[in-house]
Amino acid sequence: MTARTAVTGEAQVAEGAWRGWREATADALYGPEGFYRGPEGPAGHFRTSVHASPLFAGAVARLLCRVDAALGRPASLDFVDMAAGRGELVTGVLAALPAGVSARTRAYAVEVAGRPAGLDPRVTWLAEPPREVTGLLFANEWLDNVPVDVAEVDDGGVARRVLVRGDGTERLGEPVDGADAAWLARWWPLPGEEGLRAEIGHTRDTAWAAAVSTLRRGLAVAADYAHTRGTRPPFGTLTGFREGRETRPVPDGSCDITAHVALDACAKAPGAAGGADAGPGERAAGRDRRESARTPAHALPAARLLPQRDALRALGVAGARPPLALASTDPAAYLRALAGASQAAELIAPGGLGDFVWLVQPVGPLDADRLLVDVPDDEEQ
């Protein structure tokens, strides 16, 4: 338990090392010596769906094929991998695409770190997402790393901004006000009970709106651990990861700093629902830079939230064991099918990766419900 005391006004200025979690996290993750600039990349510290199995990239490739068909198979089809790590997802998607689709696909990886050696030369490596995208933008575990400020209720029932030093020590700062207070009131109301905490998510709403604004036609998907207004955790979810283990979040560049995402708020972000000023988010650009988002000519279709297990099942990741009879007729095929079933089961497992939530936002003449249904694969040919 970290000790906390209230600090306000001149006292806060005097304690120059004390900063809000948003500012401290931005430097710790994306600064010159930040966590995401390390040579080992995210895979050296935690395991995502992308690392769990190539079946995940295969499912995303199948979704890209469905988007391609829904768009009338344009001459040039874009795939944008937001927060690309070391390019694992975009590489897997390109490998899984049918030849006819692959030949028309322009692949982009968006990441603050430099381009990794040996990456497929077909992949364009960018610090910010490209504009005027026609196709699929996929953000796997991106929004949980867009830095947020944290609020905590003091002993007088007032929600205050949590300040932190580089060693992870916390104290309470000024009362939450302005846009932060408005966001909390709408999306994460804090009762006046001492110690209750919330992550203030409007920076993520802004980042998501900006990402959606880069699409001219197509689909934007964010996959993350998430919660909705009726299920907010009472003490927040801010945490750290180092070398595969959860750890105390310390904003010194030595660990990942992450928090679950209020995806229902992102789905209603002004830019994602019809256009507004928005910025690309720190993970995409390595800084908090604001730019004017494109305003669609018409309001966008409503976004959809669904569990990852449902999305992946609709994209052919079933997790069913192969028939035992195959073991006697073709043992090698049985073992391959059994390994695939085990990987699929991990991706859709309750209490694990299956509990991720997908935020699916169509842009243009696409029906998300038709894209995420269990149908034969002939639409991908």
C-alpha cells in the first residue's frame, strides 16, 4: 500500500517530481528511453492474442477479406496494424491472405519504435496512421496503453487527481475538474467513498476517434480488455507488466503500464460518431499531438461491442477437438488438428483472452453484423 497525502497549489509546484499518471506514463512508455522503444518489444514482457497463436492473424485476415468483398474488391485494399509491436500481426495477416487479395493489399504498421530488421518489405512502417484508408484498421491492445490520468476519492468524498513520482509513490493532487470531471460524471461516476478510483478515459476516446477518422471506407476494430458503465471496477485497473508478470506500475520505463478500457465511451466519442477534433494517441504517434479529424459527410453507423470469443468464432476459430477416428487414419493430421484446437481454445477461453472485447466501427457502406457471422470461406476467394 503506497502512502498518500493531499497536496495542492504551491506545494504541488514545489514537488516538481510529482506528475499526473497520464504525463508520467507517456514519458515512461514513449519517451526517448521509454518501454516501447526497447529492443525486445512488447512480446518480451507480455503475451497477446497475436503471440498466442497464428490463428488470430488468420482470423483478422479473414475479416479483411470480408471487408474487401463488402467494399466491392477495390483496386487497392489497406490493412493498418495499430500499435504493431514488432510487426507480428501484420506479418501474419499478409501470410494468411489469399493470393488475389494479397496482391492488392497495402500493409501499414503503426508504432513508436523503429522498424524491426527483417520485416516483410511489403509493410510500410509509420509513426502515425495513414490517412484516407480503404480497408481494415485493427488495433490489438492499443487503447489500454494510451495514457490516462487517475482519480481517487479523498477522505472528504472529493475526487482528486492522483500524482505519482518516478518510483511509483503516489499522492493526491487537485480536485478533478473541467473535461476530466465531465467525463467521470458521464462514464465513471465515483461515489463519495474514500479510496475509490477511476481511470479518466477521454484521452482514449480522442485517440479512437482520430483512428476512425483515418478511414475513408472500411472497418475499424479495437480489441482490448474492457469494461462498461455498469461494470466499472471500484478501484480501477492500472497495473504494470514486466517479463511476463504483473507488477506494480512504476513510471520509470522499466515496465509496461496499462489499464482496461472503457470501450463503451470510446464507441460514443464525437469523432467516431460523426467527426470532431481528435488526436492520434500516444501509442500511435509517441506523443499527445492534436490534429483536426476528418468529418464524414454522414454520421457513421453505430459501433458494436462484442466479446472476442464471439468475434473469433464468427471468423472460423472454433476450438473444437478433431474426431478421434482421425487419430487412427491419419495420426499426423490428428496431432496438427489437436494443436490447432488447443490454440483456438486459448483465444476464446472465458476468463482469459476470450474475455477481450472488440469495438467494431464501420465507415461507409458496411454492415458489421454481416461481417461478423459464421459463414463459409468462399467469400474470401
